[in-house]
Amino acid sequence: VTGVTGVNIENIFGSASGADMVQGSAGSETFEFNGNTITFGAVTLTGFEIVDGDDGSDVFDFIAGLTTILVQGNDGDDRFNYLGGSTAAAAEGGAGNDTFSFTLANYTTPVAFAVDGGNETDGDTVEVTGGTLDIDGTAGTVTDGNAVVDFTRDIENLVVISSTTVVNNNLLLPGMLDVDASGDVTWNGSITAYNVQIQGNTLFMNNNVTSTAGGITLVANTSFQNNGSALNPASRFLVYSVDPFDDTLGGLTGSAAFGLMFPDLPGFSGNGFVYSTSLNNSINGQGVFLNQQLQNALTQLLMDGFEPATVEKLAEFLNSEEGQKLLLEGGTDKDALQNILLWLSSFDVAQN
């Protein structure tokens, strides 16, 4: 293929039998596959069974139709874009940080994809875009119920862009997991990866999350609901949400920061929770109006791991006549509020 970009050559044909190969140059090229027809620049290639990108960062676009061609990226950071049609036969990334990108909405008939990163340590990525996507950690697949993408062959990183995402069975990745959903994200199986970032509308955490070297970042655009599971970061975890009184922490503890949105970083180090609303607006939103000193004390209770729902009940009580009397007697710092909370709990007021 080297040097055939001139206007005098339009078509190159492989033989009728045998495994014919077309090989790119050492530079970065783009190959387009429409069925078994290959377009390379101004040249149309037919009758070839093997395409080898050779060196360089090559791009392979699978546009439409049935493709029965073996595609090899070889060296370089290659990109394989699965944009439509029936299926694309075996694709091998070779050396380099290769990316296999699937747009599942363009596949209207059942199809299964199996790609090979080619090297289990060089940072290859499977990127899946779709509607409602199911990640099966045991099978190593992502599916929309129609197209199925297998990410078990020397793939380190998984990127999922969806409307909603559900993780079933335990998911183990040597690299990163990046989930970006416009709707809810639920994980029923445990998640273990080098580092983890999950963003969605409401996050339903029904199993543990572990990062083996990096951090854990959870971004809830509406609320964060933890059903008693653990976050185990190698560095730290950050949970971004809107209002602490809409969340369920499920036993997680850490610092708290208000008035920040992802990807803003809080001022504290270590684990914690970052809320886009201010604490003042959050408490006032519950129909409770307290001074700044009390707001600071309530923040400290949240940082100490008290459930937002419990702190909310306490704030409501402090706004009452009985609560104001106790504040006059006991003070308004965190320890005083914690004593009041313990007293209330003995009468089941905080929970009921």
C-alpha cells in the first residue's frame, strides 16, 4: 500500500484464493471497511483476507456490512472503531496502547465481538457506547441485550458510556474502570480495578469497590445510595453528590466539603464526601434555619460518619422550641450536639 495514494491507481485486487495481505507503511494510516471492501485513502482494495497496519498509530473504521478480514494493528497506539454493520472478524491490537471502540446502537441484529489487545501489560482499552448496558464481570462482557463485547483477551481498561449501567457478578480489571451514565448506575457485583471512576444520576452501591493502586471516584448527579458496602481505595475515595440529606452513606465515613462540583477537588486530604449544595442551603431546604455555628457542628457530625438522615432529624429538632431549650443548657458545639443526639436516640426520636 505504500506510495499508492496517487490518482492513477483506483483499485487493487487480491487473488481469488489464499490469504492475501495488505500492509500499511511505518506511518499512521486510516483503513475503512465496508463489508469486505477496504478503502485506503483514494484506493479501493478487494479480495484481501489480512490487513496489517504495521508501525504507527493506525485507525481502522468498520462502517457497515459483513467483514471477514483479520485486522492487525501491529506496533503503535492503534484505534479500532466499530461503527455499524453485522460484525467484524478478529482484530488484534499488537504492541501499543490500543483502543477498541464500539457504538452498539448501530447494530440491529445479534452480534458478538471478540477483540485481542495483543499484550496484557501495555494498557489496551475497550470502549463501549450504548443505551442500557449490562457488565458481566464473570463472563467479561458488556451487552445491550443485542450486541455483546468480550473484553477478556489482554484488555486492561474498560470505558462505558451509557444511559444506564448495571454491573452483575464480580468485575476484576488490571487497569481502570470508567463508567459515565446519563441515568442510574447499579453494581450488584464487587468491582476491583487499578482505579475506578463511576458517574451517573443515582448511584446504587450494592457491593464493594476496590482500587488496587489508584483512587475511587463516585459522582452522583442526584444521590448516592450505599446498601452497607465498603469502599477500599489504594489512595483515597471521593463521593460527589448534591445534598447529604438525600444520600445514604451505609457506614462510610470521611471528611465533608460543600459548594463544590466534580471535578473540583476539596481542601481536605483523605477520604470524603463532596456536595454541590452549601450546608446552609441543604439545612434550609429541610425547613430548618440554624446559625452558622450550629451548621458547622452538624457538618462535623456528618464528617464523623453519622447518617445524613439522622443529622437531618437532629437539625429539625434543634429548630423546635424543645431543641432551643437544650441548646441553651448544653451548648452548640459538636460534642454538645452529639450528646443531644444520643439523648434523642434513647427515645427513638432521631429515627422516627
